Amino acid sequence: MSLDRHLNKGTRKILTWAQQHPIELINYNYQKYDPFFNINTKDDLKKAKKFEIFIITQIQYLLEVKALKYCYLYYQLRHSYSDNKNF
């Protein structure tokens, strides 16, 4: 039964609707932060802000590493070309 039909019948429990459908459990192994973290309290909001700072820091780090790799690759290609242009 579609969710719309289920709701139109007046049922409001999502579990009642979900039990009519096959499910598969998936184990999300997370190390530091829960990917399905809910913000319900002020403490949860503080944790979410820390997580946001952590994620932004990780992204910035990865971008810097990628930029350094490209610079190094460019350097190597440039020197490889200049070393071999006499051939």
C-alpha cells in the first residue's frame, strides 16, 4: 500500500505502513560520528556544531592535499618535459 493511501485511511504510525513492506537492515559502521544524528536538545546542537567544524576541517585538509598533489604532478611533468625535449 502506498504511503498516501495509508495516510488517507487515517493511520499515522509509520511503522504500521513499514511493516507491510519488505525491509533489509543495513549496518552503518561509523567511527566518530553517527551519520543519522538527530538534533533534539541544546547539547545535541553543540555536538552537531563540533561535527560541522570537524567535517569542514577534514574537507579543507583534503583539498589542500589534493592541491599539493597537483602542484607536485605539474612540477614533475614540467621537469620531465624540459629534460626530454632534446630528444
